[in-house]
Amino acid sequence: MSYSFWEAVKGRRSRYGFSSEKPVSEERITQIVRDAIYYTPSAFNSQSTRIVILFHDNNRKLWDFTLEELKKYTTEEQFEDTKTKVNQGLASGYGTILFFEDHDVVKGLMDNFPLYKDNFPVWSQHTSAMHQFVVWTALEAEGLGASLQHYNPLIDSAVAKEWEIPDNWKLVAQMPFGKPLADPGEKTFSEVDARIKVFK
Ligand SMILES: Cc1cc2nc3c(=O)[nH]c(=O)nc-3n(C[C@H](O)[C@H](O)[C@H](O)COP(=O)(O)O)c2cc1C
């Protein structure tokens, strides 16, 4: 990895619209995901995150399932816009990474630590988010770009059926990635000083 940690953190953006180039190997992307799942922290070291990587036709299938579901909830005119957005912005890349949380693990913690029962589902989401950020930033460091999508629960059953996802894996987010075609738009930042307090 040629980027420093902070270069990657500062460079990570939501990127939509990808070229068909594949400048990083599937093996490297898989290794990034393996490292993320191995090293990212989790509540109570629960290791509740599960990840599926979809390349090639599998990636296309995911976005076709998404469009099929969205079609049920949009007018014909809205659907044309949706189709363009999904096909150009999300489906056009190298692949999509699916983030799940294993609810058997979460339930086990709830049963074993009743004092914190209500926190475990929340911490499970935090745990997933940490993995998402690590993968997103690592992809940026490889010269790829990604965005974060939430078409769950609309697509849950199609995804589970197609890729034989166990019942206890609950879909949390989808991260389409690829070689970005363009720079992301300008981002606005609210005042950092209003968001942080320092006591010395
Ligand atoms: C928890 C979370 C949920 C998000 N959900 C979506 C989403 O469903 N669709 C989407 O296009 N972007 C989503 N985003 C991306 C944000 O809109 C984006 O990160 C934010 O506007 C800042 O822009 P940047 O990613 O370019 O820095 C999400 C980001 C976070 C952290």
C-alpha cells in the first residue's frame, strides 16, 4: 500500500460511476477483506461481521435484483431514473461487497450478558460500520473508489436465496466499488471547532 493511513482517510469519498478497468486483482481485494475481517475490532471481540464479495456476473445479478425490487415501488418514469442511477452509479464497477452481521452471535451475547442485553444489537451495527470504514478506506488506498448503499431489507430474500446466505446473517450494507470515472463532487464541512472540545 503506497498511501499513508491519513492520505487514505482524507482521500476516501463516496464515489459513483466506474470504468470497466480492474487495476487491482480479485486476490488483492479478497485479501483486503480478509485483513479487514481479521483485524477490525468488534464489541466484546464478538467477531460478528460476515462479508460476501460479488465479482462479475454476481455483481450484475445483485443490481438486477435491486432493480426488480425497486420497480415494485416506483412509477415507470421514476424507474427509468432509478435504472440509470443504479446501472451507471453502482453496478458499473468491479464488484460489490456485502456486509452482514451474524445474529446468532449477537443473540448469544444478549443471553450471556443480560446486563448489556439492549446494547448488543447497537454494538453489532457499530462493529459492522467499523468494518465498512476499514474496507472503504483500504479500497481508496488501492486507487479504487466505493460508495455505501442500503437496499436492505428490500433485497434480503433475493440475496439470501441466490448466494445461500445462512438465516442468521442479516444484511447491513452494500459497497459497490471500482475504478472511478470522475472526481467526487465538492463536499461541505461543518466547523470542526463546534464539533470537538479539548480539555488540557
Ligand atoms: C452510516 C452511513 C450510511 C450511508 N448510507 C448511504 C446510502 O444509503 N446511499 C448513499 O449513496 N450513500 C450513503 N452514505 C454516504 C454518505 O452520504 C457520505 O459518506 C457523506 O455524504 C459524506 O460524503 P463522502 O463519503 O464523499 O465523504 C452513507 C454513509 C454513512 C456513514
